[in-house]
Amino acid sequence: MRLAGRAAFVTGAGSGIGRAIAAAFASEGARVAVNDLFEPAAKETAAALPGSGHLALAGDVSDAARVAAMFAEAFAAHGRLDVLVNNAGVDRTPGDGNEELMKGGSQLLAMSDAGWTRMLAIHLNGAFFCAREAARRMIPAKAGSIINMSSIAGLAGMGSVHYATAKAGLLGMTRSLARELGRHRIRVNAICPGAIDTPMARQVPEPVLKVLIAATPLGRIGRPEEIAATALYLASDDAGFVTGQAISPNGGIHIG
């Protein structure tokens, strides 16, 4: 029970990696505030978690006012905040030119301003708003762990330009916050998954997925539970001397 008595806030936990992380934390004793854009998904995850005291919170993490309200509700319910996982994210946005990319054209030239800014708003603004609210609770407690979900796209420039840019930005945020918050004994790290079997990944065209698997030395895509295990490590005291790092469970598709 590595997280016994602790409280966690996991964004984008209605499905996929976020749901697996919430389950892993709850199984180790944490009370979890489950956030998702869609209320039914948040409630479904929270209801399925082992233990008690879990909370379902619907809201868009790119909305600063809604983020502040969700953290206030979670803190009122749990009385503390020990772990934040900034997992909420998308790989496509309306008007991002993905259709042109799939035809072999230039996504850069086809991408609208709205497609670009929406991606950054979810990943970067959302993580910033949540980290700010988390820090307001963690600094007085002189303890905490913030985990940002980046990607191999952020490490190696794989994927769409707006997605890779957003995920790379999360790595810069991780390092900067680790330096700022370390004196308060708050650790900040990032996880950079490779291809993982999630609802998002299942939207990838089969030929593209086969290429990714062929380029992965372990010869398969990952499971959400494998990313959750990494998050559990970073959230626990086992990683007590780990901060400012990017851990990449990716099957070897990116090494370096």
C-alpha cells in the first residue's frame, strides 16, 4: 500500500492511461479525484476503483476557472493533495490538417490557428493550470509529486507538429518546475510513453500502427497498466530522490 492515506488528482482519467493510473493509485491505498472532460466517463472510472473516498470531476483542464473549482472541491473532500498526474490530452484537434497529412500532404500548411492553439491549450495550459493549483496545496505541506504525461513525440519529434510541440513543451515545464519546487520537497517528473493500446491509439490507421510495431524492438505496443506502473513509482516514496526526469516506457522505439 505505497500510497496509503494519500490523495491524488488524475486528469483525463475517464479512459486509457488515465484510468489505469487511477486504478493503480487506488489499489495502493490512495483516494483519487478522477477528472475527465466527460462526466459519465469520470463517474465510471471513479465507481470502478477499489477502496472508498474517490471523486468524479468533469471539466476542461484548459479552463483555468474550472480547474480552480475542481481542485477546491477535491481538497475539501480529501483534506490534502499528494499527487497530481497531468494526463489529459488529445492527439488531434478540429482544423489541424490531419486529413491532409494522411494524404501525404503538408499538415503545417493545412493547420488552422484554432487547430494549433487548441492542442497547446489542452496540453500546456491545462498542465500549467493544474500544477499551479496543486502547488498551492503542496507547498504548505512541504511534500508532493507532480507527473506530466509527455510522449516519445516530445522526445523525438514523432507525430503531428502541434502534438510533438505540446509534448516537448511539457518536458520544459517539468524541468523548470522541478527546479522551482524542489525546495518545497515537491518532485516533478514526466513520463514519455511509446505506442500504447488505448482508445486514442486505436484510431491510428492499421498500416501506421504496423510500422510503429515493426520499429519497436520489443515487437508490440504497450499496455496502459505498464504506464500506470511507472506513474505509481514516481508517485511513491520509492522515487523520493527522483525529480526533473523524463522516463520513457516505449519498448525501445526511441533510445537516447
